[in-house]
Amino acid sequence: MSGASAGGDLPVFSKRLDELMASMLAGEAPNVGRFCGYCYTPLGKHADACAHCARTTAQYAPVAKIPAEFFALYKRMRHRESVIVNSFAFAGLGLGLLLFIVIVAIAVYRFNASLWWMAGATAVLIVGGRVFAGILGGWIGDSIGYDVARRKLAVEWQAYEHEREARLRPPAAPERSEAGAAPAGTSQTGRTA
Ligand SMILES: [Zn+2]
């Protein structure tokens, strides 16, 4: 297949699924529906192929809920992301604090503790701290966090997929069920038992 996403060992993880899982985690949406058996993107009621990964429901039977392990994967990704963003934001606050100290020191040793310099230092601390936190956290941290978290997710996804594949299709016993016998639409979704 030449259609394999170039340059991306990034996992199949559709925008739609991303939003849905976020609202499921927030308790705004229940974990029920009809999801692609491969990438868990929500499927239409009668769709027989995934709009995101293009796997057909014959290849991967749709599932009625997103598995807990996959959720864990997602949560870990989000957590990593937020740790990185927060670290950068704190670094920004720290930078504001550092500037504050420097300006206060200048004020004290050079300008006889001038009130104007002190006021300036305070403004730098309050406004600068926020601005630096915003820039470092919301901009640099955000993009680095996104990259790092996705890259790690790609690794975890591979392991997950590998493990799931082994569970779904044991290589030792190549199943020879009559393909095409099962009519589309009557997929067995609750096969986890
Ligand atoms: Zn899919």
C-alpha cells in the first residue's frame, strides 16, 4: 500500500475521536456508540468503512464502546502534554521573577531604591510573568508538548495495536470462517465476554 501516511508513524487518531474522548473524559458524553474497530473513530449507523482510516467493518468489526486500554493511552498522552505545557508556563513565571529580582537589585544598588524602579519591577513581575508564562507555556510549551506527547503516543499505539492484533487474530490458528456469510449490519459488537 502506498497510501501509508508518509513521514508519520503517528497513530491513527482522528480529530473527531480526540474531541469525543475529551468530552467523554469530562463526563459530557457517554462511551457508547458505533466505533471503528481499528482506530475507534465514530462510525455512522450504517457506514461500512471508516472515514478516517478507511478500514472496512468487515476487516475490523465495529465496537460499541472505546476500550479502557485505549482510553488509558489517550489520558497518558493528555497528561504528558499538560505536564510539558505547565512546566514551560512555570518557567515563564520564573523568568518574570528573575527579571523582578534583577530590577530590584539595580534599583537598590544603583538608584538608591528609587520608587519608580521598584514600581517598574513590580509591573514586570505581574505583567511580565503572565506574558512570559503565556508565551512559553501557550506557545512553545504547547507545540513541544504536542510533539512529544504524539511521538510517545505513536510508540504506545504500536504496542497497543500489536497486542490487540495478537488478541483478535491469533497467528497460530488462521481462522477459516466463511467470509461474506455474515451480512453487514449485524456485526457482533459485544464479543469481549
Ligand atoms: Zn478507523
